[in-house]
Amino acid sequence: MSANEMKHPGLNPVGVDERTREQAGGAVFGFWVFLMSDAVLFALLFATYGVMLPATVGGPTLASVYKILPVFLETLILLSSSFTFGMASVALRHSAPRAQLLGWMGVTLALGLAFLGMELHDFATMFGNGAYPTRSGYLSSFFALVPLHGLHVFFGCIWIVVMMVQLLTFGPDARVKINILRLGLFWHFLDVVWIAIFSVVYLQGLIR
Amino acid sequence: MSGPSNGRPTKTRPLTAVLGLAVVFSSAVLATLFLSPVAEPMRGSDDSRRADIRTYVIGYLLALMLTGAAFAIVYWPTLASATTLAVVLGLALVQMAVHFRFFLHISLGKSSREDLQLILFSALIVILMVSGTLVVLLNLRARMM
């Protein structure tokens, strides 16, 4: 039993009937296809960023307009939100009380919004220092890559709200469970993209 | 990914050595992570719930350590900048593996579906496209200079 339990990557729900499990497998596979196409999109923006690194035309670079502390805090926030969503997945998987599930999702949402707030504040600071997208090819590629991740986090936050409403309206039925499973994959995937961003963009730009 | 592309002439020999070391180290870590079995005890029991939570806690702690190490090595520069970059990229690879293993629950052992092949194929596509783009365009830039 336990050897065949793992039907697809992702945290499989336990205690559901075979048919739901099969449906979940197909639904999650489709979502993985989307995630991987998104990964290809991000990868090409990373490649563009790498090519554009020297194209600053005398304009500001990351080192001249940015400090390491905000990006460290943003990383910690996003990392913790991945963990809290993991706790929500565990609560869902083991049919914990609904309040517990909603609580963890609420914490995740708050962390996601805090991340977005800090990131917007960073962009505002950069704009104030003359680092705006049309200044140089380097900054264009920066603002194509990093805010796209922020946009994903924004839609992830909307999705969390939608799922909390669905949970309150329908309760944790099979459809809601599958959707929260997919939301979890999306959220963890965004964290993986952020690892690439803070390493390739921020840390590389701040190395002295 | 865009290693020695910062425009300044770096000593390429040590960089390649460090990059090689980073790759060897990360693949060793990846192999251990992914080949170790996913904890999947009896369904529904309290043990299984605790095991699930433990997976996330381990992943969280590992991710925190790797993140901290990457930021620390940039904040307190001790190595040459090219070496620092190689270490940072190596740590990022390992941390991605940690996230895939502990948060997205992917392991090479038990996934019987096509999902794992999809992920591996996408990774191949990504590596080919990114490295191809960087090689071609940085080479072009070097020739145009």
C-alpha cells in the first residue's frame, strides 16, 4: 500500500477514494505542465538578464542603488510563507479542523502581502534613484524579470483568498482539496524561482 | 549561470575549478537527497501527520541555513568575487533541490507517473536554452568589443 501511495509529485491527500485520487493525479499533472512552462519563461528571462548584465550604459547598477538587508528580509518572509503553506497542506491532508487550515493559509497570505509590500517599496526606492526600466538594457531586463515574479506572488495571494472563500462556502470537498493542492505547488514553485532571483540577480549584483 | 560575464577579466582557471567543485558537491548532495526514500508511514495515523510536519521542518531549516550561508558569504566577503559567485550559485542549486525534495515532495524513487519525466525534461530544456543563449550572445559580445 505505502509503496503505491505516491502517485504524483506533490503532497498526496490521504483517506480519499481511488477515483478522487486518480482525478487528483490528472489534475496535478496538468498543473505541473503549466508550472514547467512558467519555469521555461523565467529561465529565458534569466538568460536575457545574464546577457544584459554589462549593458548599463553608465546608468545605475544594483550595487549602487540597493542594499542587502531588504532582499534578505524578503527572502526570509517568502521562505517562511512556503513553510506555513506546508503546514496548511499537512492540515488539509490530515483533515484537521477547518480553523487550523484557514489560520495557516491566512498567515501565508499575510507573509505574501508583506513580501509584496517590501518589494514595491524597493522598486519605488530604485525609481527614486534613477533606476527605471527605460534607463538601460540592464534595468529593462531587471524589471522584466523581478516584477514578473512579484506579479506571480500577487496572483498567488488572490488565489489564496479565493480558496479561503471556497473553503468557507463548500467546505473541504474533493474539488477544493485538489485546488489547494495545486495552489501549494504554485506557492512552493514561486519560492524556487525566488531562490534563483536572489542568487543570480541580487547576490551577484552585490558581490564586491 | 552568467559566471564570468561581468565584463571584468577574471582568472578563469580557478573559477572553472571552483565551479567544477561546486557542481560535484551539489550533485552529491542532490543524489543523497533524492535517492533517500520519502517517509510515507501508515495513512491517517498521528505518526504520519508528525512525519509530514517533520519533512517541512527539515526542509525549512535546511533552506534557512543555505540562504544564510549565501547571504553571509556576500555580506562578509572572504573569497575572490568569482569564487564567491560560484559558491552562491552552487548553494542556490542545492537549495532548489531541497525545496523540490521537501516542499514539492519529488524524489526519484517513488514517483510512478510521467510527472517526474516532465520535470526532468523541462530542466533539460531550461539548461539547453539558458546556457545556449549565454554562450552565443556573450561570445558575440566578446567578438564585437
